[in-house]
Amino acid sequence: MDIILKAMEQGEGILRLAPNWVPRSFCVPGRRIKLHPDDYYVLGGERGGIDERWLSSTTPAKNGPLTGKYEGLSFIVYEEGQRVHRALLRDAVDLLKGELIGQRLWDAYKSWPMYSKFFDNMGPLPHHIHHNDEKAALIGQKGKPEAYYFPPQLNNHGGDFPYTFMGIAPGTSRDQIRNCLVNFTKGDNKITNFSQAFRLEPGTGWDVPPGLLHAPGSLCTYEPQKASDVFAMYQSLVNKAIIPEELLWNGTPKDRIGNFDELLDVIDWELNVDPQIMKNRFMEPIPVKPQAEMTESGYLEKWICYKSEAFSAKELIILPGQTVTIYDGAAYGLIMMQGRGRLGNWEIETPALIRYEQLTNDEFFVSEKAARNGIKISNHSLVDPIVMLKHFGPGNPDLDIRKLQV
């Protein structure tokens, strides 16, 4: 408690966070999230490579029996002289409640109800699905909408397959998908024969509601999402790797394992066979104000994730040599993508390379009060912009999708 209160005082409502690395046993790292080359397998080969960094997370990772005690959970950093103290962001939310995340969110959720991450895979992920609230509740979890944005700063190469399968091709029958699921243990179940792929473009994104089958491609991805880690893999072979059958039944109640109709019921059929899936799920960035007005004030800001009710996200650019004050109506987490300068009381900088246990000055959590009062940000470079990504919880009062030119 003392550490949390001192950290809030030190940052005047802005908390500094430590990097939060998460491995996935079924993935090969794309090596674009700035982790040191010697540290991608620092947790051991049986845990797999580290290909994710979780941001502003109060959600534990679900990585099987070898999962670390605090895996997936973000820590606040408070330095007192030469001593470094840490406290869980989750504990700070429980202690400070509306003072940190805003009374609106605390009253509705009694928690910070989202997190974001970078996921960074050399190859594609399997065609998989996230459950809605009703289905996830059967295994004691919450449903999981998510969204993608592909930061140019982390995509110097596209990996092995920069295309994403999305949904189910119109005209496909439920029996065809059921046969794929029944054949999961027989090699390649060929479920992507019944999907369609889209080329991924840095600087754009996708909205992925629960119940939508999707196979993320190999661009490094910024992924805001609801506070959940529920999923099931419906593709048995991807990038020449066999997917364990246990991941097919990952989100299924134990007494329903083996029931393929239960897997089919997770699929939102109308959402998957939408003939306008590109129009309805693809996201181009949208300026929050007229661009000329923002440029004159020394910054540019765009909505990058705006189609989900569960979260939203912005990209903020502070132009070289500029100092601006940015106002937001809600609490948010932020991650630096480019540049250096000052954020309120904090020096901010974008590291080029990070060791596994190294602390950084690139990730922060901004309380609602601080966000509403305005955050003064200075760009100390005369040539390089500051670029940061900001992730918000549900019901962002600044976002009115009806007024966006989508």
C-alpha cells in the first residue's frame, strides 16, 4: 500500500510500469519487440519463446501448469534513492479504485477491464476463436473482444506470412466446419480452405469481436483487448507445426469436452460469413480533430482502435521540439514507440534493446484525474517525433463512433 501511494505521489497520478514479458509455447518469436537476442528463450525451451509483451495488465496469463506466479501481470515501479520497489498494478487498482481508473469504470467493473499487448510471431497463428461472455462464463472467464494495430516502428520486416485469415467464406456450411473440427487429430484439418485472407498493412488495423474465427498473420501487432485470456485453436496444422488437441478444447467445460457441437456453438455464424467483413472489421486511423488544427498546436492524434465497446486506442505524435498539453476524459495505459522527452514528471525514452529484467521509461499508466487535468508532454528532439500508443477501457467518453468518418 505504501509503495502504491508513494508511486502515485511521485508521478502526480502517472504510474511507471515495468516491462511484462509473456512466452507462448506454440509460437516462434518474430524478434521485433526489442527484447535482447539472448533473452527470447530465457525461461527455458519448454516454455517456448517470448513473443508477447503485455501492457497495463491486471490479467494473469493462462499458459498451462508451468505459468509463472505473476505471468502477464504488470508491475508499478517506485524508486527511492538506490532502492527499487515494485507493486502490482492490479493491487493499485484495488486500493485506489476510482481515484486511479475513474469512478465510472470502478463502479461498473470493480477492476481495470482491459489490457493491451504486443504479439510478435515469425509465422502465422492458427485459425482460432475467442469466446463471448456467455461461453467464457462456463469456465469462469470473461469473453474476449480484441483489436489489432500494426505499428510501423515494430515492422521492419513482415515475417513469414503477413496475411490474416478472417472469418468463414460466405456459402460455407456448418457441416463443413464441423468436419474440420472432427478431423483435428488427423493432421491438417484444412479449416482455412473455408476462410479468406487479407494482406496486412502497417499503420492500419482490424476489429475482432468474440465468436469470429481469425488466424493472425506475422506482422508485429499491438492488440488492445478485454481483460481475458480465453481462446480455442480450431486449426490443427499451421506453418508446418502440429497444434495440440488440448488447445482445441481449451475454452470448453470439462464435462463437454468431445462435443463438437459445443465448439460450433462458440462460432458467431452471421459475423463469420459477413460478405462485408473487410468494410465492417478493417480500421484505418481517424484523426481526433482536423489535422491542420493539431499540427499548428504541435501534435497529431488518431483513433486507431474504435469499433469495440470494450476498449479503444489512439496514436499520439508530438512533433519535434514541441511542448503540448494533452487532455483525455478517461484513464489509460501508454507505450512509447519512438522518440524521447518528458511526460509530466517523467523522463520518457524509447529503448532500442531491452534485457529480460531491465527497467525502462517507455510504459506508464495515467489516472483519470491526471488525464482530465491534462498531461504536459515535451519532445526533446529537434528531428525525431515522439510516438506513443494509448489504450483505454470501455465507454471512452471522448469516442463517439457516430461522428467518426469511418
